[in-house]
Amino acid sequence: MIRFVIILPIIFVAWMLLVRIISDVKKANVDWTGVTTIIGFIVLAFWLRHVTGMG
């Protein structure tokens, strides 16, 4: 029961932050090409590190 009391507020706060971030992103004028390029490079770096074991 104590775990439920601790975990429930954490989940609630995370949900509220997620909703706020999504609403802020929808309002903002974001260059999605640049964002996806950056995310792609990060994913590529992690994948190459996983495949080669270097980095």
C-alpha cells in the first residue's frame, strides 16, 4: 500500500508534465526537420555503439 501511495503521485506529476510539454510544443513553431535530424544522429550513434562496441 505504501508503494502505491508513493508511486501514484509520481505518475500523476509525470502525466501532468507530459501534457504540458505536448501543449507547449503544439503552440510553438518548431522546425521539425532539424529536430528529426538531431534525433536521427543520436539514434545512429547509439546503434553504431551497440553494433561496433566502440564509443
